[in-house]
Amino acid sequence: MSGAFSFGILSVDPGSAARRGRITTPHGTIETPAFMPVGTAGTVKGMTPEDLESLGFEIVLGNTYHLALRPGEEVVRRLGGLHRFMGWERAILTDSGGFQVLSLADLRTITDEGVGFRSHLDGSLLSMTPERSMQIQASLGSDIVMALDDCPALPSPRLRILEAVRRTSLWARRSREALLGPGQALFGIVQGGDDPGLREQSVEEITALGFDGYAIGGVSVGESADLSREVVALTAPRLPPDRPRYLMGMGTPADLVEMVALGCDLFDCVLPTRNARNGTLFTSTGRLSIKRSEFAADPRPVDGECSCPVCRRFSRAYLRHLYVAGEILSMRLNTLHNLHQYADLMRRARAAIEAGRYAEFLSERSARWTDRRREAETARPADGRQDCGGGDRMI
Amino acid sequence: MSGAFSFGILSVDPGSAARRGRITTPHGTIETPAFMPVGTAGTVKGMTPEDLESLGFEIVLGNTYHLALRPGEEVVRRLGGLHRFMGWERAILTDSGGFQVLSLADLRTITDEGVGFRSHLDGSLLSMTPERSMQIQASLGSDIVMALDDCPALPSPRLRILEAVRRTSLWARRSREALLGPGQALFGIVQGGDDPGLREQSVEEITALGFDGYAIGGVSVGESADLSREVVALTAPRLPPDRPRYLMGMGTPADLVEMVALGCDLFDCVLPTRNARNGTLFTSTGRLSIKRSEFAADPRPVDGECSCPVCRRFSRAYLRHLYVAGEILSMRLNTLHNLHQYADLMRRARAAIEAGRYAEFLSERSARWTDRRREAETARPADGRQDCGGGDRMI
């Protein structure tokens, strides 16, 4: 199935389950652990491909549901696929549309056949079966294709989670049987909510099918940060060690460093990009809301330890001014800064694993984030995972 | 008055009044004829300083009225001046606030003392006298300061234009007597509407005061494109040949090449940046509205002759998709393209003057722009010069 796709582990941390790996795709390699910026509609909001390259990202995420509606996968296919369409020569992972089962709950009906969506754009009907999702992702030509899954919110009745596990396995099998493009890898997704037994069952069923990689889905969907971590802690070690593990849609900086320690390799979250547009900036010690009046004449950079192009050139006062004035440059500079913070964090995490001192790195970072707990909580509004992984919304 | 400011003419075209010059400022040189992108609120919308540098711009425009209201000139001064505040190391010209006499006509009262504005942001009062305008521009630390002028719309009764000429001279004298910062140059502004006699009178009065450069104000304020050109044609030759001539707020590509032929050296207009945000792109042969459905699957670049970073990497289909999806990257890429077109046009104009074949260049360009007339007309909505030079508005 995988063609040019492969995954190798370069080193393993002695004090944790963290691993330093490398994914090879038809569009270059990805050093793992890695963070994938979210490019919902064929663009990571406000960033050019050059921006993302110079920040050091090797893979971005595209949204199957959103791209199928607009501009339509046929347009993307005719223009040479998503890489060429968006001018991005490195790797792309596309989600399957399964997450919209949750994020667009009011606009869909779900059966064993698939999900029927009423377009959030024009009300037209889109039927997302496993076969259709694979077909769209084949047209998009992403390097990593995700199987269609059924992703319930938390809390959900046990019966609903049971149904989702059964249906996710059914759809994984049908996704597995569909025809993909040359070189496209396919990842399976594990569900099971917060029920250890169902998680275990889902892992067994999905891994039995044999995928190029495995994703932990159904986390950061409304539950507490502690519960998310428990679910990952019990799921990750059960996944095949020789395949990449992708933790879907969970991603405060504190989450990332902890989940790397549990053996996760790939991450995505809209937090750095969406927060940037809302004026919330990540720093090496926590968060900073650039709109606050105390920064009106503050000549310092956002983060004195940061080497990003924004911190090298602009003051907090200027960034506050751009935000308050509603300038589009505000969104661009804030996004550049936040994505640099994420890229830099992952670079440091990889170096710590290589040096065999990841456990130290984790405790050093956790100590810095004094407001870590609050941070983890504010990352999860009532609509849960809608905030992460479901596509990066306008502003 | 000028300190480090100087202007030299490098060559003169034999077949027109076009001149190839060089302005020296404390923040570098400006090869003229030159176009100045409009950076209303301390940013050319969507562009970083690096973007503007790599497009080749050597000077940008800042708006005194807008910056005085937000973030306030005292904040800018404390942060080291406008250059440092916005991270732009090259030259800056600031307008005087005089244009808001016209663009914010509903919010101001005007007497010989100055203009009283009711802030468009919070309703507070701002009194813009010549002395106050000079003080603000001194705090901003721009390289070229503009005298305060009284700029009436066209058509206006002859008595109103007469009053504006008288008041502009009065204010020019008071602007001239105010204290500026070290190295700041001061330009006077000529008014006179569409009345040849009053234009002549204004030129005499303003030039008699002695400025580092001269601007032609009061054009593109509601009159036809033909009338604007007539006014420039009769005003420009009367200005001192050894000082730079700045044509304020007039700037379709066709305008620029024609006005260079009349001996103008500096230009500004919001057209390339504002049009970009509205999806109108300039090309070597005219204009293109990227939102049109015919581009939905068009793999070609916006302009096959264009060497800008957008045309090198992205298709019309992708740019249309970004526009239709309301992506902020749309505004950024469109602005990059349009500003590149303007920078490139001025580079070619300068080369044509150096080669002594500007008249040929002018007729070659005019022939390309088959839709030139329509273009000139659509550039001037009913609210006239509000569209140009009055500050680049949101979206």
C-alpha cells in the first residue's frame, strides 16, 4: 500500500517512551516527533509555503471535507493535486472528514453506510462514505491519507462509544480496500472514548487490519485535559512500535511535550494559528495576550528568548497596535511567531531524545509553564475538539 | 532645513519632460521616478518590511492623522520613531493630515487657524494646525514631512478654491517656520483646483517660500481623469526643476507613465493595495478580476510576463479559491503581485529615461492598456480622492 512511504526509529529515550523517528514520503522526509500546522482550505491561514518552509515545517494538514466542498477535489486534481495547487512541495496529510461528524453535528446524519452532510457553505448534500473519502483524498494526492472514522464527543453514553468503535472498524476495513494513488500511505484511526476496554478493543481491531501508521482519535473532544492524557497513556503503548503514531487534534505546548513522552510522533492542532489571530501568543514561559493595554508602549519583543523573525524585528507595542487597529499584518506576524514557537519546541524535543535526556527536558519545560494547568483548560472550550483538528476557522 | 536631504537629476529624457533622479535621505536613497506604497497605520496592509524591501521599494508613506489618533505620536516617539516602530529602515514620507480635510469632510471644521477633527475612532477632538502637524511629524521622525494644506474636492465654487489657495499659502508659511527634527525635509503643496490662474498663483506663493520639494495636491479629488492630467500638465512645468515633484494620490499605471512624462518624480496611491484586497489584479496588459468563475480551474499565472513571487508559484485557480474562501493569504498574495507590478513599471520607466527613449516607452505602454480609459474612470469613484492618498482603509 505504501510505496515510497516508510518510517524508521533513529533513537529511543531511555527515561520515557519518547522516540526520535523519520518518516519518508514522496514529498520528502519528516523528522519526528513533528507538529503539523493545519491548512484547512489549502492554506495555513496567512502563511505562504515559503513561510512554512523557513519555519522548518516538513508536513502540513489539509481538510478533506472543506476541500471537497470548495474548490472541489476535481479542480484540485485537474490542477495537479493539492501540493501543486497550494504551491507546497513538502508532505501533506489529509484528514478523512470523520471529524466533521462531531464538529458539524447539527448538519449531518450518520449510518453504517457513511455520513451525510448538509454543506455549511450552501446547504447542498455531501455524502461521505469511506469509499468517497478515499476517492477525494486520492484526488487531492496527499502523502498520508486518513481512514474515515466515527468520532463521538465526550461525554457520550457507552452505547454510542461502542457503536463508534464498531463503525470505525467497519469503515477502516472499507477504507483499507479502496484504491489510492501511487505512493499514498493510509493511517487507521483508533476510537473508544474514555473507556479503557473499548480503546483496547479498537486498537486490536484497527491494528489487525494493518495500516502504514495509526492515529489516536476521539481525544480533546470535550473531556478534561487529565482524561485526555489518561486515554493517550493507555492507548499509545498498545500501538505497533514500528509505525508512526499520530495524536489527533491535541496540542498545547504542554500537551505536546507530555504526549511525546508517551511515544506519540505526529501532532496537529489549530491552537497556534487560531490563537495568533485572536492575539494570544505563546512564549517560552507561557502565554501573552497582545491586546492588553500594558503593552501599548512596551519596546520589548514578545519573547526575549525567541529567535523568530517577529521577535527579532518588532516590539510588543507595535504588535499590539496592529492588533488593535485590526491590521491583517497582525494575524500574519502573530501566526509566524506562534508557529515558530511550536517548530522550535519540537526541534528541542527531538534534540533531547537524541541526547537521551527527554525526561529532563519534559520536567524542565513543565516547570517553565507555571500556568500550564490553566492553559490546558482554556484550550478546551465546551465544544471540545471543534477547537482542534476540525479545520482552522476564519478569525 | 534639509540636513542630509538632497535631490539630484541623473538624466533627462530628450523626448519628454521625464527626469531620472535620486533623492538622498537619512534612511537611504530613492531612485526616481518612484512609487510609494501607502502605509496608513504604520503598515502597508499585509506586507512586512522584508516584503517591501524585496519588492524594491525605497520609501513608504505614513498617515499623520491616523497615527496621531492611534497609537498616538507620543507612543511612536518613545519607541524610537516610526521607522523603528514599524521595523522599516528605508525612507518614510508622512502626509500632513491636510487630505483628511476632504476625506473626513463630515467630521471636521476648518478655519484659518487649522482643522478641527472629530476622531473617526472614538469621537474625541483633534486639532490639526500647521504647528501641530509639524510637531506630530517631528515625533514620527519621517524623512519627508508635508506642509499642512487645505484640499477642496472638485468641483468646488471658485471662491472655495481661492480660499484654499490663500489658506494653503498661510499654512505653508507657518509649517515652514515650525521646528522639525534633524535631517527632516519639508515639502510644500500646491493647490488651485482646476483653475489655471489659481494654480499659477499657488505655485508662485508656495515656491517663493522655498521648500525641499513640491507636491501637486488637489488632483484626483472628484474630477475626470482628463482634467487631472490637464492640471498636472500646467502645474508641473512651473515647479522648480531642481527639486523633486510629488504628485499626490493619483496612480493608475496609465497615470503613472503619463505623469512621469510631465516631469513628476514621486507618486502614491492606495489603488494597488486596496484593489488587491478587493480581488482586482494589475497585469502587463490591463486588469483582471480574480473572483471571476472563468478562473476556477485556470492553471495559468495571473500574468505570464510577471516575475513576482506569486506568478512564479501560484495559479489563477488557487488565487481565486483563496479569494472566494475569504482567506487572508488572498490579500497578501494579491498585494504582493500588485505592488510588484507597480515597482516593475517604475523600474522600466527609469530605465527608459536613462536610455533616452521615454516617449517610446510611454506610447508602447499606452498601447498595451487597451482598457486604459475605462481603467482611469473606474479608479475615481464619486468620493474622488478619498480612494487615493487618504489612507488605505480596511478591506
